[in-house]
Amino acid sequence: MIETKQKAADPCVMVIFGATGDLTKRKLFPALYYLAKDGFLPENFAIIGVGRQELSGASFRKQIISDLKSFIGKDVDRKLVKWFEDRTYYTGGDFDDDKALFSDIKNLLDEVTNTHEIPKNYFYYMAIPPFLFSNVANKIVKNGLGKQDEGFWRRFIFEKPFGKDLESAKKLNSELLEILEENQIYRIDHYLGKETVQNILVFRFGNSIFEPIWNRNYVDHVQITVAEDLGVGTRGGYYDKAGALRDMVPNHIFQLITLTAMEPPVSFEADAVRDEQAKILQAIQLFSPEDVLNKTVRGQYDENEINGESLKAYRDVENVPANSNTETYAALKLSIDNWRWAGVPFYVRTGKRMPKKHTTILIQFKKAPFMLFRDTEIDHLTTNRIVLHIQPDESITLHFGAKIPGPLVKMGTVDMDFDYSEHFGETVSTGYERLLYDCMVGDATLFQRADMVEASWCVVSPILDVWEALPARNFPNYKAGTWGPKEADELLESDGHKWKNNID
Ligand code: BG6
């Protein structure tokens, strides 16, 4: 028995396709463990792993439980681990085989629902390459395991990337919507599982002091940075086909934009929130080919040596062609064509091998209309900004001007900080807990709807088209461990702005 809370999820079976992969080991099982620890998993629960490898249930359990123990570390709750061990199953085979694998899954589902007295609520987690999504979903449905009815539900979680451009995303949506209802489809974006991302809405709509100034009358511009210090690692094969723009922008960065820019929803019901997010995506001004040349920058990292450590060039990464033209950095200047944001640029950038991991949303306010303090040097004149630090620091900072002590009235910039862990204490999470739980209770607020995915690709596809038609001639154009190509600085400088790199 585990301790459950009043709000424990519905009794159900989780079926993970791609169960021997990294995501299952690093995120899904640890997230289930933390959910169970906090009382959010039901007692009547089971997990079926499905993979290509022909493994016995016992060897899958052995591996996954040992991975779980080493992930959680010395504080692992042995009773809880045993609880998982008792309800974890596996079946393997060829995903293309219509019969064998899927009838095994069906039999296993019957067996576990009997053993653990679980109603026939199933959710399928597609931790598999996207080209298999509709094929596997189709086979689940064909084998009678996808249809929901009175008294039980069937849900499908799809990992990113959801399509590689507008056309493929539309095709995937239409294939899935032929066999499933939209309310069965959960398109996951792990950024929405982050506490600090969810807090954007609470910060904006749970307080009355920020909202009146959150618009073009007061905001000068917005900067969103998703920088990573790591390179591409072992993912060269995937990454070289994707590139920084596809990998990060239509999903993670657009989630950050919509939550920052959206209007207050009429309620926190899934569709009310997603309607407002969708309106922002539809309001992002589409780029003409000329805009792509003027308002976007791409980059690729070169080798470098930092503090005695030598960092490889992107082109030297395993499975990356030596003449690759794939970007590892992208910066865009976006405009949101609506009443609230007309004329306020949203600068966004993301890149691999930058100086540090650092995800922030910076709201830069306009200068005071008249500057009284003539003794203050020009670069000490303060402009106000609010910085939402998403990761690795989880905090909110307000920058404002204060008098520097002394006989003259001089102004300096000071910060007011709110730090999550100082205030609430450290919490451990993988970021997937909330999303798995929400799927089990049928709350799709933090998942993407078909129209949102397509609206995102509408913005990104024209950029990809131009970039593909005109391959970059100057790659590699930034050194590993630096803030990206100089053209990205020029993008802001031509508007009289600067990226804020050191805002901890
Ligand atoms: C993934 C991308 O979706 O997000 C990766 O495919 C990237 O390339 C990762 O590194 C970043 O996620 P996080 O949570 O570490 O910011």
C-alpha cells in the first residue's frame, strides 16, 4: 500500500512505448516515484513498458528499478521502490508488426487490470521517434485499445518534436484526429512542467500590481534567452536534422512567449487558457523572405579552449557531417500584432555551447519620462526591468533606481530578489510530475492543442524555408563558450538595445 491523497489520480495503467530509452529512465520513472511519494498516484496502478528489445519482465524490472535507485540516491524509499517493482511489466517486439506485439500488449493489459483491480483506463506515452507516432497509435486503436467509453478513458501523450514543419505537423494532426478525439491527445512540452514557467501565470494574474504596466504603454521590449552551456553531446544524428530553431523555438520558446504575452483567460479551464495562448501565436507577425534576412540570426559553434578545457566544434561532433550547415544558435526579433503589444519587440535567442545554462524572460520597461537627476552619469541612469529566471536559478528580480548615499543626488541600480528555494525550500522534481498527473486526471491545460502546434509552425516554417534556400556561408561563426555570433548583438544594437547576459 502507498499513502494516497484525496487528489490522487484515477486508477489506470501507463503504457510506455520506448520503455528502454533514456527518457523512461531519466524522467518518467523518477517522476512517477515522486508522484507516488507525495501521494498523487492511485493504489490501483500499473506500468507496462513496451520496447523493441525482447526482454523478460524480470530483466526489465531489474534494470529500471536499479536505474531508479541510482537516480534517487541514498534517500530512496525502499518500500516505495518495492511497490513499483510489484506493478511494472514489459513486453517487446516489432512496432510494425500488426499482430504479435499488440496482442501481447492486449493480454498484458487484461492481466494487470485483473491483478491490480484497475478499471480499463489506459494512457500511452509515446517516447518513440515521431515518425512512429501515428503508426503506433493506429495499431493501438485497431486492436481495440484506443476507444474510450462510458466508465473508462484512453489517452495518448506524444513527445516532441511534433512535426518538422507546418506541412508535417498538419499531416500528423490529421492522421491522429482521424482515429482519436482531440481530448485524447496530449502533446507534451516539458517546459510547461517547470514550476517557474507555471508561475508566470500566477505572477501575472494572481497579483494586481504588474498587470496594469504589462503592455506597450510601459514595456519597451522583451528578451527571452534559453542558453545552454552543453553542446550537442551524443545527439548529433537527431540534432543535425533539426537545428536550434526547430529544436527549441516552436515549442519551448513559444510557450514562454505565450504565457508572457497572453490576455487573462476567462478561467483556468484547459481551453480557456489555450484559447488565449493560441491568439498570441496567431498574432506573431509572419516573416517575409526579406524579414528573415533582417530579423533572424543563425549561428554554429566552433571549437574553443576555455579554462584549459578544449571544446569541440559542432562539425566535429559524432554523427554530424564535417560540412554541416545546421544552426546551433538562433535569434529572432518578433512582433506581436495585437492591441497590447503593438510596437514592442520580442527578442528571443537560444543556443548550444553558450557560457552558461540560463533561461530568462526579461521585461524591459521604458525610461522615466523626464530625468531629474543630472548628476547621474548616463550609463547609471536606471531603467526598470523584471527578470523571471526560469533555470537554473529559479527567482524573480526587480531592478530599479535608488539614491546612492552621499551629498549629491545620484542614482544607482538596485535589485529586489525573490528566490524560490530560499522561500519555499528545495524541492526535487524532474519537471514531468505535473504533466503525468494532469494527463491521469484529464487536465490538458499544460498540453498543446493541434491549432497551437500549427500556428507555431506557421511562424517558423517560412524562416526554415529561407534558411534552407540560402545556406549559411559563414559557419562556424561563434566560438564554443561565448554568447553567439556578433550579428545577434547587431540585431539589438540597430534598435538601440543590448542583450543582457549577466543578470544573475
Ligand atoms: C529539449 C531539446 O527539448 O530541450 C534539447 O531537444 C534541449 O536540445 C532541452 O537541450 C532543454 O531542456 P531543459 O529543460 O534542459 O532546458
